[in-house]
Amino acid sequence: MVYWWRWLPAAGWMGVIFYLSSRTGSELQGMFPFFNSFNFGHVVAYFILSIFFYWALYPFRSGKIDIRLLSVGLCLLYGISDEWHQSFVPGRMPDLFDIVNDVIGASLGMLAVTFFQKKILKR
């Protein structure tokens, strides 16, 4: 069975991240005035993206590949491409620390998935 539709939330969220990466720092500050730093925004964005990747990959789980690790890896790759994309946006520049925050958010997302799966399986 084809599960292409399971990728729609991940693709949509990647579009949101791409759109936000296209904005200048002052535009982002206007959109999110409650953020002093966007480090937390990276963590939250990639927390959500990792869960969407996990949901898309879930039908393909097997004993050979841990889809949680694959989800984090996909987030890492998208984070790298996002930083590269930012290098073309006036007033923005790539930052290795942003990629670290992306991976932290993705890893926390997979920890949350693992926690909830264990809670559900206990019942």
C-alpha cells in the first residue's frame, strides 16, 4: 500500500521552516516579538518536524533500521540545507549552532515519541 499522504505534514512543515528562513531577522522579530533569541524556535521547529518524519516513516519500520534515528538524521539533513538556504537571504547567515539546536529539537521529539509509546504500551 502507498503511504505518500503520510509525508504531507512533514512537507508542509518543511515549507513553513523554508518560509521563515527566507525572512530577515527584523521580519522574524516582528512575527515573534516574544522571542529574544531564535535558538528556542529552532528546537521547537525541529521537534515538530522529527515527529512528522517519524509518522511518515512509521509504516516502514523494521528491526534493521531505527526510524527514530532516521527521523533525527533527516532533520539534520534538512537543517543543513536550511542553513545553506539562509546564506542566500540578505541579512542572514548560516550558523553551525542553529544546526545543533535543530538536532537537539529532533532528538527531544524522538525522546517524546519513545516516552509516549512506552506509556501507551504499558496500558
